[in-house]
Amino acid sequence: MKTVPKETPKDVAKALEPVIKRYREKKGNTISLLSDIQTTFGYIPEDAVDHVSRVLNLPSAEIYGVASFYAMFRFKPEGKYVVRLCRGTACHVQGSWLIGEQLQRHFGIPEGGTTEDNMFSLHYVACLGCCSLAPVMMVNGTVHGRLSPELAVEVLESYRSKA
Ligand code: FES
């Protein structure tokens, strides 16, 4: 199994310097602070929470409390390819739920999860705004439409072979 390279606490502290500078004088901005941490690392590493908690004198329980409340924050890195499978009405009636089941089975990932090789993360989302192409999934911003469960797997396998 491939492992995701992990930042050391020293790397984390270094990467957070501009963020710390920005929030040193601004209290009560936990959501923006978390958002900047996530932009820096692609997720919210535990070492980053420890560091900002210590340096900004913010209780880590408060940071974790806010981060856990909002679905946009994640504590694990996303895969190289983020797959957003539409579960809006048009896509649902065209069988997007079957695509979801097939992707979960084929890649062994639950909704919201990431494959062990860190290649794909799978998220179910509301209407992506291209219902005429239903059922639709978006892979890192590229839309793939008129999918079947088999075609969706083929599309993702083609990303894997390009990687
Ligand atoms: S319902 Fe899927 S794109 Fe609109």
C-alpha cells in the first residue's frame, strides 16, 4: 500500500508562517483560519491544529469543534483526482445512484472516502448545472456526461493510467 507523504511538525510550522502572520492580530476568525490551513495543505493536518493552537493561543477543542461542524473542512488529504458524482434529480433518475454503487464497489471507496493509493476521492454532490448531460460526474473540474456505471469506471481508469 502506498502511503501519503506526511509533513513533519517542522514543515507544518514553516508552511504556516504566512497564515500565523495573518491571524496573529485577528481573533475570532476560526473559519477563515481553518480555510487558510486547508488551502495550504489541501486538508487540516493534526500538527497544524496543534501549532496554531499553541502559537495563536486558541484552544484546540475550539478549532476542532468548528472544523467538524462544517462539511467543507477535511482532516485527511483528498486523492489526486476528486470525483464529484451528481445526485441531483435529473442525474438520479438517469441512474447516477447505480454509478455511485459501481464506483464504490470497483474502487473500494465509500462516499466521501479516498482510495488507498490516494488516487481518487469520491463525493456525491447536488446538481452540477449540466443536467442535459445526465448522469454526470466531474473529475477535478472536468465534466463527464451521459455515463453508465461501466463508462464511469472506464473514465476513472483512464485517469489512473495517465497518472
Ligand atoms: S441534476 Fe445532475 S447536473 Fe443537474
